Amino acid sequence: MNKEIRLLRADEIECRVGTIGEKGLSLLLYKDARADMKVLDETFGCLGWQRSHQLINGNLYCTVEIWDEEKKQWIRKQDVGTTSYAEKEKGQASDSFKRACVSVGIGRELYTAPFIWIPAGKTFIQKKDNRFVVYDKFTVQSISYSRNREISSLVIVNQKGEPVFSMKKQNPEMDLAVSPEQIQNLNKELKRTGYSVNAVLSRYKLQEISQMKVTVYESVMENLKKVKSKDAA
């Protein structure tokens, strides 16, 4: 159970209209059940998890269970679904499963999304039967996350591939010290290129790699990527 749930990729995230008016519309980010099943299979194996549904006080609940090899028992996460106007039973089953998967940790990063507003000038809003409608389709073109698993940048495009929303947070983490994983990646690049750790420490006046800031790390890694492997030199 020490396995980390990976973050969702751009192609696994859906954009749905939240509110719409004459001046524009808002978008919400969602995941679907197929993305949940894919992440569960990747992380725990297709035989390492299971789901079940229960009807409690007229509401459909889903329980997702993950096998803990160390404890030799199933770890359970449960949540309730909401009604779907199209297909009530199927909608509740899917929604309760997706909510239970959030409890497991899948897609929890979507709750850190910014307020996504698309002005009327970037979409075609029509008025039909005294309500506003839009037929444009929106997709996430790119997304990135901070070290604490929050959305740090986001680009959304329409069906023509035209950007309609973008954001990039100022990243305070760039002033933080490198993580153990980043140190490991740096050591791999140093080994590949033949550069010594001492050369890097001397260049940036550091006593040890753990003192390196993320800003310096990014710069060093970018420069090392341009260097051929020592075996190919």
C-alpha cells in the first residue's frame, strides 16, 4: 500500500460547462470511470483491486477495495453517487465509483484547479428557448503539477485546437531544496555524461548536492541533456 497514485494526464481529463451566460462560460475539470480503472490497473494490477455496490436508504454506494499484501487484507474506500437524468441506475453506479476512486487518491488534484472562465469572445454562445447554449468542445491540451500535487499550469483548447484558457502559477517551489528523487536523477545524468559531482558543487559553491535549489537543479539538468553520453563521445 506504499504505492503512489499517479497524477492524471491531460488526455484523461474532461472539460464540462459549469455555468453559461451572455458574457461567457465557466468550465469544470472531470475524470471518467475508464481513467479510474486504468490507474487502478497500473498501480495495483488488474487482480489487486475490486469494486462492489450497495443500495443504502435509496442511495447507491460504491466500495473500492485494494489488496494490501503486507497486511494480507483488503483496504476499503466507499462513497455515494448522484442521480443521472439520462440513466439513473447506470449514472449512480458510475458516479459512486468515480467518487470512491477519489477517496483512494485518483484525480484528487483536480480539486486544485483554478476558476476557468471562457469569455464570450473565445467561444460561440447562442440563446435558445430563453437559455444560453454552446456547442464548442473543450479539451485539456497540457497540464502540470507542483511537488505537492497541485495544478501549476493549465492550457485548454477548443475543437479547432485554439487556446481559450491558460494559466501558470508562480512557482515558490523553485526556491526549495532538491528532493531525493531529483538528486537521484541528477546523479544518473552525471554518470551518463561523465561529469563529476565535485565539478557541479564547485561551480555553484555548494558543500553537498542536498543544498542545491530547484532553480539550479533545472538549469544543470537542462545543460546536461545537451551533452552526449560519455560512451558515445
